[in-house]
Amino acid sequence: MAFYSPNIWAQSTKEWPLFDPGHRRIVDADQIRPNERYPFLALFNFHPVPYAKCTGSLITPQWVVSAAHCLGPKSKISVKDCGSRLKVKVKLTCEAMANGDLKIMPRGTKHWPEVLVGVNDIHKEYNGKAIIAGYGRYKRPPCEVGPEGPHKFEFCGVGQECFKGSKAFAKANCSIRFPYQGEVIQGCSHTPTPSASNPKCAQFFQVTGLQFNKNVDEFVLVKEAEAEVENEAKETKEAKEAKETTKLMIDTKCFRIQPGSFGWCGTIHNYRNFRSQELHVTPETGWGFCQRSCFPKQSQSLGGVERHKMVDVISPKYCYEQMANQGPYKVLPKVLCVAFNHTFKTEFYKVNKKDGVRDQFTALTPNNPTLQQLLGRPQNWYIRGTGSCAGDSGGPLFKVLPRPKDVTEYVLIGITSRGTGVRGNCGGLDNPTHYVRVKLFVKWILSYVGEENLCLSRTSGTKLEHDDE
């Protein structure tokens, strides 16, 4: 985490969690109308580049709080020579802090806050929802599929030339490409989906007359399977009884046949090593439905436009479990996981075999944990990344709390830190965005700004937590 004011900045020497100089943007977010812009949201670049480098939050007219990696390595400026090394048009005071920071401030400035700094990041007024905002890139290569197909919120396959660092990737101009039935498909396919070639699904829909709707993304057919006995000659009484008992197993999975407005594509699971992944499409796996973000308008700005999204703050326990094997990142307890929380829209039907008669189908309880486990799901819900990426680094996670007399209170609770995660790209299934938890750095913030210049949002009796854990 770092502070910035015009030509003046301060950065901690601590090892902050989740340092990641990679891409940051809010993909497929809503553009903010001019009359609804947040008064504290800031865009800044430290080098002349034609895109938004980072986003920040004005906590006073003089100070912006953002991500430390937006600034890069701190210049080696000492208290003795900072006035001569920094070419600015104001008089400066420089102070060496006990923790090793160098505090550089203009003399005689007054501070008035634009956003409150949250001492309590999650309490009863927040209900698990928050807002993210930023000026980052709107387009993402490759694009992300939706929830309706077998692969939910994964990435469309792309050509081998679309690697990070390539011109195509930088311009978000990677073409969709994937193999299917002996051909290489270019772009999202508008032919019937692979599920159309599943004969079991064809029979299911013919017999039941069921159709997809907004509450159903997939029909899963299960059947009974007899228990296997290795040596029938030596069967015990218990083994014979076990043979007569049955258990459920997956027969097949059925998805929409029509391609919808945007078509469908073969998918890759992880963009970090997409070149080595074998993309294999079958009726039940390896594909998903394209979304609007797969067809960005060419005239649309790549970035530099203020956008926002409503998101979910994920349970800390789930967050820490998900991040346990994601590299050498120190996250406890200084990170909030932010994502979108979805419920699987799956209906289960049991196949009842009838000799000489068409199969019959019986509806089962969809939220039955045993049925979800057949699909390898530990629960009936899942999360996906927010799309926060290039240019959104340092941007805010905040709450909007209505107050009397039409006063709106903005409370800053997090700073965008890392978005690519294990998927090697922003967004994706089980790939939360990570935000530095502001409440654990309030004392550090106050060491620069001073409590008399900063508005803190906290419940009665709340003490500041230490930031030196």
C-alpha cells in the first residue's frame, strides 16, 4: 500500500502482501455516468503511457492511497537530500520514520477527506456486498464464458500467438480458436452446441418435454449401478447383499443445444500455461457459452474510463483455504477476497430402465449433497473472479452508506492488490480478487496523514488494530 500526492509520495518498506505488478482491469463492468461519479476515485500514471497505469482513492485532497507496486521501487532519497533531488514547486519537509519509511510532505497543507477510511470493514451495515471501481482496461484476452455450459467462467481457446507480452494480448485483440470434430473453429461458433450430439439427452428431452429456463443451466441424469464383486465364486452373504444394493452414478449431462446470441467456444482452464493444454471438446466437457465481452466494440476505449461493479466479500475461511497453495503470498490476515458468488443451477433426474419401453425419468432433490458430490462439488455454490485487472491496481473496495438529509457516505475497506491468481488471468472460476485490508493499516496511514485530517468510519468503542503483525 502506498500514498501519493502530486510529485510527492510515501511508500512503506514493509513486505506487503500480494505484490503483483501484473495486469489489473475491471472487465465487462458498467461505465459510470458523469453525474454519478465517485468524488474520491483517482487515476494516475507515473510515466507517460497511453493507458491507465493505476487507480487510487483520495482520502484527503492531498493524499491518494493506492497499491505499492503502482509506484515501483522507491528512489534512494535520504532525508538530507530529498529537497534537492525532488523537482517540485512546493516546499517540502522530509522525515525518516522509525519503520524505515521516508515521509515526504508539502509544508503547511490542510487536509479534507473525500472518503472515510474503514476501521470496521465488515459489520451489520455491509451485508457482504461492496463496490469496486477503477479506470483499467475493459477488454480481456481471452474472453470468459458464462455459466450455462459445462465449463463455467473459464476462457475461450485462442491461438498460440496470444501469449502475455505479445502485441495481440496488449491490444486485447486475440482471436478465438479451438479444434472441434477435426476442424479448427475460428471465433465463437453459432452452430448447435456439442450437447446436440448426445443421444441420451435427445431422448430425455423427448420423453419429459422439459426445456431450459433462467433457473436451469444443466440437467444431470443419474442411474443405479450394481455393486461389483471381484470373485463371485467366493461371495459371502454380505457380498451378495452388497451386490443387490445399488448406488447412484452419473449417466450423462445435458446442456443447451441452441448457441444463443453469442455462440459457444472450446475452453482452456488456465491461461498461464495455455500453450501446453490440450483443448478437447465433447458433449459433456471442454466448452462454454460466449458472452458479450467476447465481442467488444472496436470503437470502445480500451481503458481510462471510470467503471464499477457490485461484488461479494467472500468468507475469510474459504478465502484462506483457496489461497493456501497459490504461491509465496503472505495473506493472513491482511487480505480480503472479493468475487461473485453463484449457485449451481442444476436439476437431477434418475433414469429408470424399462425392458422394451423407453426410459422413464424421476426428478430428484437438486440440493442433495450426495448428488452434488457425484459432480465433484463440495457445495452447491461457486465463486468467480471480478475481472479487476490492468489499470485497476490500487483501486478501491468500498461501501456506500446512506445517511440522513440525502448525504452519501463512502467507506474505503480495501485496496486492489492482485487479480490474476492461479488462472493466470483476471476473472475465472474459483479465482477471487485480493484486496489489502485497509483496517489493518489505519495506524500506518495515520502516521502520515494525522487523525485530525482523516475521517475514520468505525462503530462505537472500536480500537485501531495493529498493522505490524
